[in-house]
Amino acid sequence: MSLLVVGLSHRSAPVSVLERASLNADAQLKLLQDTVAAEPAAEAAVLATCNRIELYADVDKFHAGVAELSTLLAQHSGVGLEELTPHLYVHYEDRAVHHLFSVACGLDSMVVGEGQILGQIKDSLARAQDLHSAGRLLNDLFQQALRVGKRAHHETGIDRAGQSLVTFGLEQLSAGADVQRWARGKKALVIGAGSMSSLAAATLARSGVGEIVVANRTFERAERLAQILSEGDDTDVVARAVPMDAVPGELTRADVAVSCTGATGLVLTADAVAAATEGRTGAPAGATTATATAGVREADERRTAETPLPNAGAAAAGAAAADDNCPLDLSSVPSGFSVMGEAAVAGMDAATLEQHGAWAAGGTAVDRPRETGRPGPEADAELIGALAATATRAGRIPERRRPEPVAEVPRPEPVLFLLDLAMPRDVDAAVHRLAGVRLVDIESLADASADAPMAADVDMVRRIVADEVAAFGAAQRAAHITPTVVALRSMAADVVAGEIARLEGRLPGLDDKHRAEITQTVKRVVDKLLHAPTVRVKQLAAEPGGAGYADALRTLFDLDQETVASVSRAENSTTEKNRGPA
């Protein structure tokens, strides 16, 4: 077995890179074709979701395989190889099996435990089968991965550790409130009619929204999804279909919109969303909290800049009198305040001021935990330079024991909730800054999921994965020696047939009864001689490092390599006829 996987996911790459590297259906098919046409690869399959792109292949050379698969991913994703390489991960043989089984169980998902990945693995296998790029190894691997994923969800409570990306996204939209209470009676717009959009529509219907409008480029698919939603037994939602050009108008009526299309460009721009919410928030269209806050901050800076700096001597005297040897009362400093008399430090966060304060106090470090998510001191080079210039001119940063608070402009309650599940994104990221709009996209979901609690059942799933990886490896190693064993028994049968024919030549008067008895006796002798070694060699071959036993068997019995290869081809042909996802 020479299984190799090269890929990138939300764990190895920023969303901006994943977004640019995403592959549409046509690109995936072309990638498969080019992979099996490449020299190191005999089989290939692509697993492409909203947060991962992985290329699986059966290769005959590891280093050549890694180089070729990495190059192909770069070529078909449109991201340069030099830029893509730092974000790629590589798994080989048992580690590759372990990775796919973990993915199938939801352990590697953005939302741990979500079951939607099973459908995506099934689609990936079907795509490779349709293109005939999946041979025996990848058929066995992906079908077993599906079985392992189903086992994990059936035997453990991994579902409690997480949920589908759709459900998690709705929880983020509702800001921790009960989703059903938050969704009840809302008007929803679903853009797209694929698997993710259909799941989102069904989830919204079960959550209690009053109306769902489905928009899709192929109107018939939108109609079909709307009909399914309307006829559902577990909901009483009103659903209807509209063409894509009706989206701007429908957005003005919607309370919540979910978008997941295969579009290569933006489906909803910031201007379109601003226009859809105009007049609904009581603020001008496109007004942002950031803009208003910036205005308050500028006014604060102008006022504080008019306050004269103390002279160097006075500042030095003040420093000598400071008991804590620090010019700022850091324990009470919030983010975004202005130090009196120096506009250069306006807008610094508390963690940055902590570092600068320690520096200004002569290098005395302040032992206080850095705020989560704040930038490190290396990111503040320009601000440190500005502070140094002030210290050189004034002798010391002016002391201010109590920070002056910055006036915060309240952000209006959202009137439109947007969930963007597409990769690349459907909704302009600038929408995050619009007043009256709450946008949750793949990037914000990744940030939120990083702090999600893990369920105790995850350990149980990990044990299942470990056991299944060992079993799969043993089965593959045992299967590797099967053609050799079959060829050995075929050779033995030929020897028996030849010896019986020679016996008949020497004893032409031998009657049928005695001929049959002699033939059966010789076969039993051969079977008994071969039974123990063939059973034992299968057991040994199933163990790690057992691949060499097939070569030893061929050498000891002088088996014809072409005979063994013909058995392998016959078995692969049978597998191809019987293929199909679990």
C-alpha cells in the first residue's frame, strides 16, 4: 500500500488562502484526470469541502508523489506553489488512513462531530468512481471511512460534541440565544439549492421560521427544494422559489439570509446589503460603527493634543516619585484611550500600552496576562517608534493615573442576519462593518469554533479510529499477498494434473474408480502440505512490515511473476464491477 494524501484545511491555512484555492466541480474533475495521468500516481480522489482540499493517490514513489501532487494542487487551485506549500500537509500510508478516518468521524471538522462530512466523502468517492480514477485501494479506503464514520456516530455521543456547520452558524447568528426562539416567525432567504443550501433550508424550517424563499440560478432546482420544504411533515413553513435576479428585492424583506453557491465572485456586495437594509435601522444606509467611533476618536485626539507636555525635568521628577516605577495605571487601562498630552498613543490597546509602559519605565516588566487575541509587541514597531520619539523630546510619557474613557457609539440591533457558507465567499466581508447587519462567514465560524468545548466522547472516537486503522492496514497487507497464494495453489494444481496425466500414460488400463481415488489422494497431500504455510504467511503478511513475505513466497516456490500479476488484475476487475459507496 502506497497511499498518499496532500492537502490543506482550516487547521493549516488561513481562510483567505482556502478561499482562493477552492475548486469547483469542473476543476476537481480536471485535477483527478491530471493526477492519474501523472507518473507516480495510479489512483486518485479529491475531497473538497468548504474548509478543506485534499488529494488522495496511490503512488509508487513517496518524494516524487509529494512533489507531483503539490504541483497539481497549485496548478488547479490557481495559488502559486511557493505560497501554497507552507500551508500543505502530507500523510503517508497508515497516517493517511488515520487522517481520512478522523475526517470521516468529524474529528478534523471545523465543528467537531458534525456528520455532514460523511456525505461529502461519499460524493468524493462517487466522483472518482465515475471517472474511473479510484481503483481497489481508494475504493476500499473511502468505503471503509464511511463505515468508520457511521460507527463513530452510532456507538458514541460524538454528535453532542458538535453539530453541522449550518447549525453552528445559526447559533453564532443568534448570539447564544435559543435558535428556535430566535428563528420563530422570521422570513428567510436561501441562496443556492445545493446540498449545503438544502441543509440550511431544512434546518431553518425545523427551527420555526415562518417563510423560506429559495433562489437559484437553475430555477427548477429552486422550485424542487421549495416543494420539498412545503410538503415536509415535520414543519408548516411556507416556501417558494424565485430566480436569482429577484434576490435584491427579496433581501429587503428577509430577516435572515443563507448563501452557499458555487459562484466564483461575490453574490451579495456590501452596497447591495446596505441598500437592502436602508431605512430599517434608523441609520443612514451603509453607516458603520467603526466610522462613527473613528470620528469620536479624532475629536478626542484634537482635544488632548492641545494639552501642553510637561517639561523633561518635571517628568523626570514625577517618574522618581512613582512607587510602581510605571508611568501608567495599567490595571485600569481599557483599549482605545488617549494619554493626555500625546496623540501618538491614541487608540493603543491595553496590552500594547502595557509593553510601552514597561519600556518607558526603564524595562521593568509588568506581570499581567496579555488579553486574548491582542497583537504582540513585535506588531507595534511603528507605535513604539512614535513613543520613543516622544520620550526623547519630553523625557518621559506624561503620567495619567486614570484614563479618560472614549465615547462608544452603540451599534444598532441587527435587522438582517447573514450566514455565508460558501468557499470562496458569497458575501462581501465589508458587510461586517455595516450597521444593522450581522454576518457570520467561514472565517468567523473558524474563530468561534477554536474555543468550542470538546466532548468526552471524542476520546472514544479516537480509540475507534485507531482500531479501524490497524484493522484496515492488516487487511490491506493480507490482501497484498493473496495473489501470490492463489498463484501458488494454481501452480500446485497444475503439478497434480501433470502427474495424474503421466500416471495414466504409464497405467493405461487404470479404471475410473482407481484413477479418481489416486487423484483425490494426491490433491489431499498437496493441500495439507500447503495449508500451514499459506495460512501462516497470510498472518505474517497482515502484521506491520509483512509485505516482504509475498516476495519470499514467490522466490521459494519460483512462481511466475506474470501469473501473480494476472491474478491481481482479475481481482481488481472484480472490484471494479462491484464498486459502490457504502
